[in-house]
Amino acid sequence: MNPLPEDPFETSALSDLDLYLFAEGTHRRLGEKLGAHPRRHGPPATRFCVWAPNAQAVSVAHDHNGWQPGVDRLEPVGSSGLWHGVIEGVGPGTRYKYCLVDRHGALRWKADPMAAHAERPPATASVVWDLAYQWGDDQWMATRAARSALDAPVSIYEVHLGSWRRDPAEPDRLLSYAELAEPLVEHVLAQGFTHVEFLPVMEHPFSGSWGYQVTGYFAPTSRHGTPQDFMALVDRLHQAGIGVILDWVPSHFPLDEAGLARFDGTHLYEHADPRQGYHPDWGTAVFNYDRHEVRAFLLSSAHHWLGRYHADGLRVDAVASMLYLDYSRPEGQWVPNAYGGRENLGAVAFLQELNRSVYQDHPGTQTYAEESTAWPQVSWPTDGGGLGFGYKWDMGWMHDTLRYLQRDPVHRRWHHHELTFRSLYAETEHFVLPLSHDEVVHGKGSLLAKMPGDPWQRFANLRLLLAYQWATPGKKLLFMGQEFGQWQEWRHDQSLDWHLLAEPAHHGVAHLVAQLNRWYRQLPALHQRDGRPGGLQWVLADDAERSLYAFLRVGEAGRLALVVLNATPVPRPGTVLEVPHPGPWRVVLNSDRAAFGGSGLRTDGRPEADPAPEEVLAQPQPAGAQPAALTLLVPPLAACWLVPLEQLPDDERDQQ
């Protein structure tokens, strides 16, 4: 068991070092210094501290002083811009706001930027809270590094807590963190995912933003319960052997009156110039990464979630919007950097410091960049000029693959390169392959609805997509609902359509995903050399006429997996493929099996009911480019994975 933290009231007192690091922009633990920190022992009292350098006066209005501004005043801390003070009689559960008198004498009511807890939206007050919690995930924390390493099988289930599941008897009620814990753990384990990734759980005023417009950078949303309730959810997932990645948004914030915007009457967290400080796409404010205190605020938020909440990783949202000064801006509506370029040098320096400090302070964690451009070396070390992320989302793979599979199969022969192109850059970064929430909203339709053809072909195309995603180099990410082929696109205010699992075709997709995850974990060839030379070797890359593809995944010590894809509804008998290993190859996965909802064709031509294992024999061929060749029937709209029989564990060799 992890020990309880020290009394926050005592440890929140500011030191000279705190002031120095804050002014320098390198403080990583402001959550323990700023905000509201209650006394754990003795008479109730809370220490408050807030950054408001341009305020004339600051006070705390709260439940115990009648919400009267000016009664409980804070005092300035030298020239730091910080205001602090101790208020007796205030303890956990007390609602409060800061009352700031700006330079014009106007009174501003602001929620605490460092609040540990908040009222449930639409209310906007902060809540004094003690974050003491007794963790029970020591075993997970000691072993988690290997579970998200570059050579590990990482399979991520992306979840929006507000719509993953709701009570059928009360569909408008959000389930609590406690109510979600057990069914979520059960489902993730049954499907075989290694990690969950939560869309932002940080407090946010508008549910329709899905959490991406954050006001509480240190507080989990109270929509589902208390901070300890969220800790218990993370704890439960860890105890079940499931990692937790949190979406985190340091790129922009909403303009809500109680939030960060014009916090002390000036543009404190954001740029004053709207060409730098206003985001036209989202109607939000852009952080000023050139300001030291802002960088310290954001650094501390990241470290807060990784430290206090035991998160195993942060997925950093909208990185491209941070990196480019002209992101989504027409000519003349952006300000070049000091060298006349479009790169946001302050944001680059911030991201590098973020990644350096995270890997230094939180061993075993990872950072993930949602970066949609060709910015170089996103997942390279900072000492070599990279941004320092552990992984980068491969948005190009997602766009190319979905564009290809949305085409009618009769036209795919003309676009064969859309699946082969990725191999030209797959080794330039450490990639995650995302089929995320962004692809199933705003009229885009669900993955199943995107697929062409009649219902049978739609399901077959979806199975082909998922089997290809799991087989190609890169870690995997799948948004909730797509693991069972939800027809409707995602709705943030309604539950997933769980009733579909009672239908054979949807149950077949879920069964396939479970098997994909099973073999992905068991076959080292499918994950050991992601992003490394030789991890993928093409066997058949140019058969556009038949829309056939075949490649080898190669692991350490000669471990092999042969992946064959047929992107047409026409079976392809007599397909000859050269392989480096003679002898029998076992088909460990065939997405056309009837159990998955397919037609039941086997690669060896036998009837599906035949109890014999599905195997093909690779015959020696002394004159070929490879030592052996095998011949198989490739089922329609299907993916097949084959492994040399002798490389399977003994218990698997004896099973179908």
C-alpha cells in the first residue's frame, strides 16, 4: 500500500525555491502549493494561494462568510504576483471563489485554477478538498513500464465516461465512477485491451465539448463523483492489469467567465493579440507558452495527473495547433516568430520540457502526441532535437486506410497504394494507429456505417479493417462501440447500443476483437519491432488487380507472422506466397470464420466444420527469392494471420 501524503496544509507553504521555480517556469508541483489546501489535523483551516499579478486586491468568498467579497483577504507574496493567506474555519467540502479587484476597480469572480475539486456543472464554484487516498496498485506500478514499452503489445480502448454506459432505467443520468468501474473492467478484460484512454476527465463546463474545453486543470469532473472516486476507478483498473491514459489539453481553454480567460482583468494565461491568443476553430483562448508562469501551470497539471492520480500516460491533444503559429489562420492573421517563421518556438520548448520532465519524474509512463502534420521527430529524444514524446498518433495511416476501405471494392485496384504507402514512413516515428472518436462523429458515421456494400459486406469490411490495424506496425487504439460494430455514430449524451451484442453479426465483431488482442499479445512478431527496420517485410505489395496484400511481421529470434489481406468480395484460391520458413504454417486467425460472422471459408480449402487445424504447407523452392512457398485460398474481404507451426507454444499447437 502507498502511504498517505503529508498534511497538505503544512506542505503547501511557499518556499523561496518555489517562488524561484515558478518565476523560471520550471515548477512541476504547483498543485501542492497553489490552490486550496485544508488542514488535516486540528481545527479547520485552509491555506489559499492564487496567481493574479495585476489585481489590486484578492479575497476568498465562500460558504462560511456569506459569499461576501473583501471579508477574507489574501496578501501579496512579494513581487511574485501570488496572493496567499490562511482562513480559519474553512475545511473540506467548502465551496469558494476568488474575488479579484482588477486595475480598473472592477470585481471579478473566478474559480480556482488549481482547484482539486469543483461543483458539478453548470455550477462553477471550486470546492476545498483533501486528496488523501490509500492506493492498492503497488504491483501494477512496479511493472507498468514493460507494459507500454516500445516493444510491448499496446492495445488501447478509448472511452468517454459520460456515454460508455448509462442506466437503462434512467438514461439521462450519468453513472458514477464507482458504478462504471466493475463493468468497464469486465468489458476491457473480456475484449483483451491492455489500456484504456479516457477522453478528458478534467473539469469542463460544457458536456458537448467532450471534455476538450477544460476549466479545471487539476480536478476530475464532479459529474461522476469525487476525486477519490476517480482514484478508485484508476486503482481498480490497475489492479486488473489495465493501464490508464488520460487525454490532456494544453493547447487552448474556453472563455467562460469563471475560468482562466482574462483572469485578473488582463490576458494572463493567454496572448493579448487575438492573432496569437484566440483559436478560430474552437472559439477558445490559446495559452501563452512564452510566459514562464503559464508553462509552470501546465507542467504542474501534467505532473499532477501522473503523480496524484497514478495515470500511466497522457495523450496530448491538438499538438499541431500548438506547433504552428498559422494553424487554421489565413494570411495576415498570424504573427511570425522572431525568425520570421511559422513555428511556435515557445510551444516547442514547452513540449520538450514537458516530455523531459515526465520521463524523469514518472518512470514507466508514456506521452502520446495527437499531431496531424509531418512535423519531424515528434517521438524522438529532446537531446537530438525531437519533441520527446513516447508515441505519435499516425493520422496519415488512419486517413489513407479509411479512404481506401470506404471505396467500393471494384474501385480499390486503382488505389492500391493507399495501403502500401505507409511503409515508406512507418519507421520514422513510434506510432499509435488510431481509429478514434473523431472518426465517428459530426456526420462521419460509425466505422461500420462507412463501409460499402450490403450488410454482410459492411461487416466483412469492418473485420478486414480491424484485422489489418492489429497486424500492421504500431500500437492500436479503438474508440468504444466500434469493437462490436455500432451502427450509429457516437452520441456524447447517450449510451452505446449495447443491445446489439445480442445479434450474431455484432457479437462476431466483438469476438474477433478479443481474438485480435489475444494473438497480438501472444505473437511477439506482431509487436516487438514496431517502428524498427525489418519489422514489416512485403511479400505481395503490387497485386492491385486482385487487391491482394501480404506481408511478414518479424520479431526477435526469427519470430514470424504472415498477414494476408483480400480487399475484394471474391475468394482468391491458388494464391502463391513466398515465405522464409518451409513446413506447416498454422492459420491462427481468419476473419472470415463463421464465429466472427464470416462465410466460413478456410485457407486450406477444407469445409469449416472439419475438425482438423487450419494449416497450409510451405514447400521448399531452391530457386525462389525465399526458401519456401505456400499456396492458399484467401477468403473474401478477409484477413488471415499465419505462423510457422513450430513457433507456436505447445498448448497452442494442439488446438484449433
